[in-house]
Amino acid sequence: MKNFVLPFSLLTLLVFGCQDTDFREDNAKLIETSVSSLEPGTIPKDAKMYDYAFYPEKYSLKDVDKYYRNELLVNNRDDSYFDNLRMSTISMMVKQFNLLEQGDLQTIEYYANELSEIDLPLPEVVAMVMIRLQENWTTAEINQQAQFIYNKNMEYIKTNLKDPKRYLDKHGEKWEKLIAIKNPEK
């Protein structure tokens, strides 16, 4: 019995002690294979975005913004993972690089418009941006942007996902919160 306990304890420690639930798991699927064998939509492990995500102390919000506008949009537009890379990078700017606190209004508006173009963005990131824009946009502008993003993505969910009901059962509440933001006076 003693011979079994030590290896089992070490295995348990390795499995549970090495689990990491930070940005890496939340925003991108890392697969150690060649780009040609990746599932459509999967961001390759050598994407430059990971440098910013894993070593944020080396970079500023301006660095990531410059990467997004000058490299990501130019070099990755035809990649199957383009929308996922855009969403992951915007999410990282909002959550790790404090875009909503440190970015100027023009930059925040730029990324609000980018979010409206992405198929199936993270609704909680969209909501965070919309809440921040309430300081500068009219209620009508917030309503229009939130409703557009909501409607566009509900249509995308219905027509492009294998099991829209399952997705909405899991994430629907987050999308509903986006619609609630559009009417702050309620």
C-alpha cells in the first residue's frame, strides 16, 4: 500500500498543482502542431499576441494597440483564426492592459467598432466597453451599438453553431446583460 500512495500523491500533485486558469486558457487554445494541422479558428502557439499576453510587464497598451492595427490586421486577415485572434487581443487589452482606464476615447471607440465586426465576440468584453462608453456616448448610440452587436451575433449563433440552444443555455445570460446595458436609465 505504501508503494502505491507515494506515486499516487506525486501524480495528484503534478496534475492538480500545474493547472493554470489564467489568460492562456480563457482566450486561446494552444496546440503544439503545425499551423496547417490546426482546427479552423485555433490560434497557433507562435502568434505574436502570446508575447504580450504572457509577458505583459515588457509591453504597454500602446505596444499592443500598434501590433493590432499594424500587424494583426495586415498579416492575419486571411487566416481561419482571424476573428479569434482579434477577439483575444482586444480582450487582453481590456483585461490585462487596462484599455478602458488608460486608453483615450478615440482608441476605445476604435475597439468598440472592431468588436461589432467580429463574429461571436466575448459578450462580457463587449459589455465592459459599452459601459465605459456610457460616459461619452448618448443613450441612443449605446442602444444602437449594443443592439447591432446582439442581433448580429444571435443570427450568427443560429446559423453557424451546431447546437445554438446549448451555446445559449451556457452563454445566453452574458448576451442578455449586453442588451440590459443599452438602456442605462432603466
